Amino acid sequence: MQQADYIIRGDYVLPMDESYSVIKDGAVAVKGEAIVDVGQYKDISKKYLSKKIIPGKNRAVLPGLINTHTHAAMVYFRGMADDLPLKEWLEKYIWPAESKWLSPEFVSDATELACLEMLKAGITTYSDMYFFEDASGNAAKKIGMRAVLGAGIVDFPTISGKNADEYLGNAEKFIEKWKGDELITPCIAPHSAYACGPETLKKIKKLADKHDVPIHIHLSETRWEVEDIQKKYGRRPIDHLYSLGLLYEKIVAVHCVWLDENEIQMLARHKVGVSHCIESNLKLGSGITPVPQMLRAGIKVAFGTDGAASNNDLNILSEMSTAAKVHKAVSNDPTVLDAKTALLMATRLGAEVLGLGKITGSLEKGKAADIVIMNLDKPHLTPLYDIYSHIAYSSMASDVESVFVNGKLVVVNRKPCSADEGEIISKAREWSRKIR
């Protein structure tokens, strides 16, 4: 018999493997930071001993959810400027608010709130695009969350930099500090092709190649963006990035709403991963990403929440449910984006889009123990015929009971283990009084 730190039981264990297995009366054995075995409890119990066996009656065990795009610290701007077009929302409200309020302290406090919200919704990994990302890294580490943090780059002055070269210098320092960390993966995050000119984008590619880090960028989010790039450079945004050498597998392309068939094929050929932020796109009236066409072309598409200022929450379960339903309606086909595919996008594909597929995204021997336990003993989850259908269409963030990240319990019975929830909420209210 081998010793395990935890044996996590579940009436349903979803490894999110290639065959969409469902292990009934299953268990996951965890030792240190890693999963050491997955299978039926009767088999796991014959191989492993543990003083910490987590009961599994009316529980589902699945990989931690992956949020492939957000602006975590913008949670402090939640509800501040709703029901506006993206360009007006950014230029008249969000960018001025950021100019006035952003600081390392603001970002640290806001990121703690965002991480708390995400963990309690079953998100164990998120990918961020913002400023003062060193403060974000410290906050995410403190609460115990896995994160891919993108140092924001734009061509114009903000509170965090005077010009592109200053942002790039800060980004390199950030990368050098965090590269190799067990939870934090640094990356570079140019806001968009309209906020970063060709020379800046070339410098970003050179820096990303130097340090072998991903690039995280908004791309073809609105019709206005496509028209603006065409007017400036004579090309659509996808072709514009390709001409600059920025269409390759380390790019995380966010939104990708306004694409034609040729652009979809270009993304597929160059193995670009896409972050689909349907609720933000719907709320801002940006349009609907052609996800079924992308998936058929072989593009890896995952879910992102975008920032809470435009969504207005950080909930991948909600994104998954909304996306699955909307794409059926748009396609006039109820078989499009089925429940299994939706959960795959929220887990394994999310990890692969972020370049973390060997680390997280599925329950496999040797992968990090990023695990979610969901309580199925709820009226809205009863009766249960198909566990994938229930998670995709019926589950809520409040059904997430306990969460592991990297082998450590970070949420138990909906209570955070490494953070003071009351203090985090109190700080958020104090900041909101200042902002108001």
C-alpha cells in the first residue's frame, strides 16, 4: 500500500480524457502537488492509504476550471459603466477611471477579490491582462491560485508607463522575476492591434521569443476594430498580425468575433488558441464568435470571462452554459456545442490554449492536483441522468464545495483556506466608496 495525502471520492469523477470517461464511485489520489492515481474507489482503496479521505456521496469531482481571459483587478469597476458600446465604454469611462485609481495597492486588493470569486466558482487557473502585474502575482500566490499574468502594453501613456518602451522594459523585469514559479506564468499582453502599432508588436514578439513566453491579445473583437485596422494597414486584423510574425501557437487570441472563413483557416493553420468571452461580447453588443466553425477547423477554443467591469462576474460555469445555448440558437442546430464539448473547453482545452496542458486541465496521473468538488445534493441538480448535461446546463458557482490547487485545499465547504473573506470584501467596499 502506498501513502497518499488525500483520497478524494465522488459519485462521479470526470477525468476529461479523450473518451469523456465518467467514473462512477470514483476517486482521485493526491500526494504532494500531484495526482498519483484516478479510478474507481474500490481499486484506489486497495492501492493507497490516507488519513484524509474526502467523502463523495452526491458529489462530482472534476478538473479545475480555466478562465483564459480576464482583467482581474477590474472587478473593482464592476457595474460602474454598463450598457455602452465598447469604444465609448473604454475611452469615456474605463480608461479615465484607471488613470485616476490604478496603483499596485489597488491592483493587489482587487485581485484578491477576483481570485476569491473565481476560486469559489471552481476556477483554479486564470489568464490576466492588466497593469502592475507584479502586485497581481503576489495576490494570486497569497490566495493560492494558478495564473498566467500578462504585462499590459499600449502605445499611449497611462498611470503605469509613459510609452511602449517603458511598458516593454517593465514587462521584461516582470518576466525575469516570475519565470519558473510553480503557480505564476508570466506573459506579455499587448492590448490590441489598434492600441499597439506595428513596431511595438514586433518588439513584443522579439521579447516573447527571447524569454519563450506567451502573448495574450484582444483580436477582432468589434466591427469597428476590423474597419480601423483595414483603414490603417490595408489588412484585416488576423492578416495584419500574420504580416508581423505574430500568428503562431504561443498567441492567445481573445474574442475573435469578426472573422471570415479565410481567417478561421489561418488561425487553424498557425495553431492559435482562442479565448471565447461570450457574456462580455453579448453585453457590449460586440457580436458572436463563430465557435462551431472554429472547432470544426481544429482550433482550440476555450472560455474567458473578460473583466467583471464588462461581464459582470467571473464565472466560467455561466460562460459555458450561455455559450452552449446561444450557439445552438444562432446555428439553428441543438447538437452544436454539446455539453461534453462545453466542459472540455472549460477544462482541458483551456489549459492547452494557455500552454499549460501538461500541467493542468484534466485529472491524470502526474498532473497538478487542481481539482473541484461539486455538491450535487441540490434541488436544481435533481434528478440526475447525465452528469455532463447537469454541469453544462444546470450547475451554479454556488454548487462548488471544495477546491484544490497544486495539491492544496484552498476552499473547503465554500470557505477560503488562505484568505480572510470578510477582510477582502471590506476592502472592496472601502475602495468603492472612494471611487464613487
